Amino acid sequence: MRWLGGFGCAAAGYAVFQSLVGVLPNSIDGESARYAIAVVSGLATAVAAWLSAALLRSRYASTDNSPVPTGQLTVNAVAMSGPGPLPTLFSAAYDTLAEQVCVVDDPVRGRLTGWAHSLGESGPGRPTSVGTAYGLHIMLDLGMPEGRIGAGDLVDTLWRLRLPDGGWSARSQGSQARPEVTALVLGALARAGASRERLAAEVSVCEAGFTHDLDRTGRELTHVVTTVLRGLLRAAPGSDTLPLLRDALVEGAVTDPRRQHRRCWGYRLAPFHGPPSPLHTAQAVVALDRAARVLGGESANGRAAREDGVRWLLACPDAPHDACLDLANLREEVRRPRTDDPSRHEVLNVRHFTASWVVRALLTPGARDIAREDGLEEEWRERLNGAVSAVWAGQTDGIWTWVRDDTSELRRPMWMTYQGLSALRAHAVWVYQPNG
């Protein structure tokens, strides 16, 4: 019967013609006048019906909302060409992590399942707190596609790696718990569903040790403060320490005369602050944006500092934006006096994947709002796309590589792969459109 629908417009016109011929009064002058009126009305109706049908067809064509038979799915031409590169990259990353997971039976701690600090380290592999925490973050981001790696095993391992007096530390930090590592582990455990009661005891250890008196070095470093802030926002969103850390971060901002005197951050929150740093500015923006949402608001000064940080990042003067100086990776040292011998220092080398942090900062809800309000959406897209391209370029089959500063040796740190995968996933979620 579909062929009958093709006569719809003509049929409507003819029906109007016939009706008018039958109802028009004989008082209209002459038979020809009656027929002329009926013909004109019929033609007008047919044209109107044809235009309405054309409008509906154009709407369906532009939105691809044509009816779909039961059990079928319409797929546009882009989707028909195959999936994008991210599913393959995520699958390759998972396969590599599954192949290189370490399982060790420790006589004291029991069975440990996780990863060392870097993939492919020489010698027998042994799970560490940092490597396993980042590995758990990766598994949660990838959605645990199947059972080769169990989140429960990773969670149990992190609890077993807890230090005797509470908290966690990096491999080079010895037996003294450090707040940045403790907060990292707590954040991973919280994401994995650890109970609030069990987390609370370790949160107290972290808070008690992260004071100016006990850890002046940590409280003055942007990297350490933002790491603790992000971890506690996950593990203890009601902590009284959070507003204090947020305010310390805001107060530690500096102004940069080279970028319209915008506020930004250096590697330190206290004098000497160091030069303005895209990395540390991005870390501060991410932490402050998350704090504003979790804590239910922010002060006018805090909001102004966070927004200035975003505008400072958008004001990058270099080009192209996938290889500009703002995306240069950095390394810094966290030097603390040793607790057993204050005349000597404990040194933690921290390396930073700058492009991934810039992606995360520019994808915060606050950054997108600022770009829209200031009419800087084009600049925002350019900087974001450039940073995403730089992140993508650093990986091979979903694993990121760091070239050591003093040699040509390549390392594959777990933290770098997590940050790379996390940045690409966040960007993919942002650009997703249901109709392609």
C-alpha cells in the first residue's frame, strides 16, 4: 500500500475540489466560476500538503530519526567504518598490565598482587604501594573488562602494604608514612569501595602527619598539597582538613606579568615560589575545581584564583599547541629530613606528565564555563586538542614511556600510563555525540 501514499498530495487536492463543487452555492455567477474556485482551492491544498511532507522528510534526514524496525539499529556511515582507536588502545593496555602483574607470597604480609613502580623492571618484580594504587586506578577506569585481574586482590594488597604505624610510603621513602602516597592509596581504595570506617583510621594518620610542624616541606609544595587534597576529597569528603588545604593552595598563587598579571602557580606555595608553571597551575585548577564541587562552594577569592589559573593556561603564547613549552614534562625533588637522622635528607624524585594535567584542567566544568563566558571557546579547543595530541603521542599500545633524564634508558612508569589513559578517556567522554 506504500504506492498509494505517493498520491497523497494529489488526492487531498482532488478531495477539496470535489467538495467545493458540491457545496458552493449556485448564486456564484456562472458554472465556470464555481469550477474555477474549486480548482484553485484544490491546487492550493495539494501544494500545501506537498510542502508539509517535504518539511518532514528534511527533518528526518537531518536528525536521522527515521523509524527503526524492532530489533534493528541504524548506524551512520562513520560508525560503519569501524571503531575509533581508543577501544584497541584500552584493550592493549589491559593485556599488557594483565601479563605483567606481579604475584608474590610474602612470608609476613601474605599474598601480594599488583605492580612495581614501572613495568618491565629488571630483577624479580614486587608490588609497591604506588605502582599498585595507580594500577587499581587504571582498572577502575577501564571498567575491569574481565577477570584476569581482580580488583579485590589489588585492594587486599594495598591494605597489606600498609606500614606498621599506619599510612603508606614510596619505595624510596622507607618506613616513614608520607601524606602524598597515603592520600594516593586512600583515593584508590575509596574508588574501589573500601568502607568509610576502615578508611577513617588511615585518614586520621594522614591528617595528623601533614602539618607545618611535622611536614613543612610537604605543606609548601604545590604537588604534595594538591595530591593530598585530591586523595582526601575521595576518601574523606567531610574532613576538616580539606578547607585548610584548599585555602593554602589559593594563598600560594602568584601573578604572572607576562600573561596579563593572571594568577597561576609555581612549584612552591611559599617563597621562593619558583617560576610560573603550567604543570602546577593545571594541578591547582583540577584540585580547586573538585574541591568547589565536593565542599559545596568556594570563596570569591578562591573562585577568582581558580578562574585566573584557567585563563592563564588559555593564554599560552606558543604554537603549535601540541608541542609548546607549556606541555614540557618536568621533574622535581621532594627533599625531607630523615626522621632517624635529621642531618640527612630523604629524596623523592617526582616526574610529571604535563600534557595530561593540562587536558584534565581544561576539561574541568569550571574551565569550560570560563571559555564560554569569555568568548574563548576557540582558544580552549586549540589548547585542549593540542594537549590531547601530545598525550596520545607518548604511548605505544596503550603504555606510556618516560626517557630518563641522565641516560637514554626508557621506563614505563605506572603513574604515567594511568595519567595518559585517564586524560584520553576524559576527552573521549567529552567529545562523544550519540549521532556521531
